[in-house]
Amino acid sequence: MKRDWNLVFIAGLFEIGWVVGLKHAYNIGTWVLTAIAIYMSMHLLIVATKRLPVGTTYAVFTGIGTAGTVIFEIAVFGEPFKLMKVFLILLLLYGVIGLKTITIETTDEGENA
């Protein structure tokens, strides 16, 4: 199971990459990198959801993407830092971590799990 959650985390990092790429891509090279990030993000998410609960996995995936994108935009591109924005991101992460913590993981593999 830990391997699958690592895939979700990596997929979330690729999600940050493609979301930022959609806004900041400016030539064919950056658009190609954005397309690769989209593919990798979705592919890793699909692989991980074969053995993990889909709802929890998607919540964790989008939480990583949302929080990471906001932090990346503040740190790299000079988006305005607002305390309320940070509070809401922390609240989102708290909810995602809580959801992952209470989710019962099955050991069955395949589409019928």
C-alpha cells in the first residue's frame, strides 16, 4: 500500500507541474513539458487507484495539487501572500490527512477490489 500512496504523492507533484504549466507555458517546449506532466499525473493516479479507494485517493491527489500549486505560485511567481489563504490550505490538508487516516485499505488487487 505504501508504494501506491507514493504514486499518489508523485502524481500530485506532476499535477502541480501541469497546472503551473497551463498558466506559464510560453513556447512549444514548455507546452510539451506541460503535456508530459498531464500524462504522468493521470497515469500514476490511475495505477494507484487500482489498489486504493478511489474517493480517498482523488481527495489526497487534489489536495496535494491544490496546496502545492498555491505554495509554488507564492514562492516562485510572487503571488500575494495572505494569511487567510495559508489558513485555508492548512485546513484543506488537515481534511485530506484525516480522510486518508480513517480510510480502511483493502489488500485485494484488481478492478474488483
